[in-house]
Amino acid sequence: MELEVRHLRALCAIADAGSLHRAARRLGVAQPTLSTQLTRIEQALGGSLFVRERTGCRPTPLGRTVLGRARPLLADMSILVREARAAAAGGGSRLRVGSTASRALAGWLRRLRRPGLEPTLQMDVSANALLRRVTDGQLDVAFVHEVEGCPLHIPEGLRLRVLVEREPQFVMLPADHPAAGRPVVRLAELADDRWMVDPTVDGEWDGVHRMLRAVGLNPRVLHGDYHTAASLVATGEVVTVCQPSSQSHPDMAVRRLHGDPLGVRLLLAARTRAELDAVYPALEEAYWEVARQSTAYREWLERAGPRPGAPFPPGARTATDRAVFAPAR
């Protein structure tokens, strides 16, 4: 059997729902049918993708690897279909937007959309890949993050604008974790926990590894995408780093890490300054909108000390742009 898009969609539905029963309902198929399909997929790939338990299903290490590859493929397929339909319908101008994961995306796209202009979105875990697509003319703009200590390979001639010079990364942990009762968590309090990191995100594993090593920690680490990580955090299996704009839920808590040991720089890239000017204000508004919605991040910003007349602290928001003419590193 050869894998098809519908098979990948079924795997993601099972992972997101946490059980075959709920996934079957979402997909509109009978549970026995989905169970049979999963068995055939596992036979085709040569291993179990989910551990079946009385309370539901959870991905195996092989399952997390497959899911980490399946989600970007499904996203790309959705983009392909949407853009093809728009072209066939003879729609207006398109703004091709690329981005790494961000909670600001929905608000940004909403602000960019207007009569005669329909933004399309291409997600990728690799910031470097998105920057190359802008240079090659496959994308008009890209919103990416650069992990501290892991500089991106900036293609020659690309223009950049900095949205946030250093965004602190927080930690997501189970709501019943002993450290979740405090607003600030020390890494030492997480020494006995398993961490989940997505190694396909440019610089992510290196940054997290460096952060943990700096305080003498060498915890158990699982590799997987952050959709899966959030699910495993909720069930008490792992902890993971997250964007500060992430929000706590009844089964998981988002907390600041003591000393802010890991940060990222948020960048907008385009080929010309005019392209940057056209989309940057909408991105800035969308970003600070979600920042205010996150209690933990809002408190961090307030403690950092806002400058007079500004809602955010010095260095938290900048709008510098520069042309890069050096050869790609």
C-alpha cells in the first residue's frame, strides 16, 4: 500500500483527538473503518504509530516522527489547492506570505485581507527555507524567528525588519506540575522531567540543549512536533519551551523561565523595502494584540518597565530594517 494524503490526514486526526473514537467522528467515518485503516498504514510503514490504551491513543516515537513530517505536507497540500482554486477563479492579486509558527498569524492575515488582495500562507518549520523562497521569488514576505545563538543564513540582498529584538521563550508544563503553582519556574525544578523538542525547527534543539547544559541538566528528550508536544504536556508526559504569547489551559500552564535563558529574534523579510512597508504595520498590530492576551507575557512586559508613553518596555518592540548584501553564510 502506498501512503496517500487521506492517510496522513487520518493520522493527524487520531493524534489531535487522542482516540480512535473521537477521530472517527471528526473524519465522518466508522471507528472500525478508521482502525482498519490505521493498521494498514502501520503495516506499510513497518511499525506501530500509536499506543492503544483504555483511555485513548498516544503516538509512539515512530508515530511522532511520522506526524512531524505529515503536518507540513498537509499544510502544503492545502495551500496548493487553495492557490489553484484562486487561479482558476481568476481572483485578484495575491500576497504570498510565509511564516514559522506564530499566534499572530490569524490577526496578521485578517488585517492584510482586503478587496482585490487575498493573502496566501505557506507555513514551514525552517526559517532558512522560507528566506530562500523569498529570495527565489516563491514568496513575497516571510515572518520568521531566529533562535538565540543560532544565526540564520540570510540570503544576499534580502531586506529584513526586526519586529522584536529578543522575545523570551517560556515553558509549557502540565497544570498539576509542582512548579506550575509559581509564576516563574527555575530550570532546576524541571530536572526530572522529559522534554520534547522539534529538531526540524532551525536552531531549536541547539538552543534548548545549550540552555539546559548551562545549568548542568541533561534530561531525557523526546523529538516531535509542537502539536504533539502540547498534547503530551496536557497528559503529563513532557514539558516543552513555547512562545510567550501561548496561553494556559485547564490541563497545561505557561510560565516564565527564571532569568529568561532562551530568546528568539522575530524578523520580517522581503526583497524590497516597499514590500516590508506594505505588510509590517499589520504584523506589528497583530503581534501585540496576542501579546496582550497572554497573562504571563503581559506580566513579563509590565515588569520589564515600559518607557514613557509606550505600552511595552525598551527593546521589546523595534522597527529597524537593513539591507543584507553579504554572501549567504
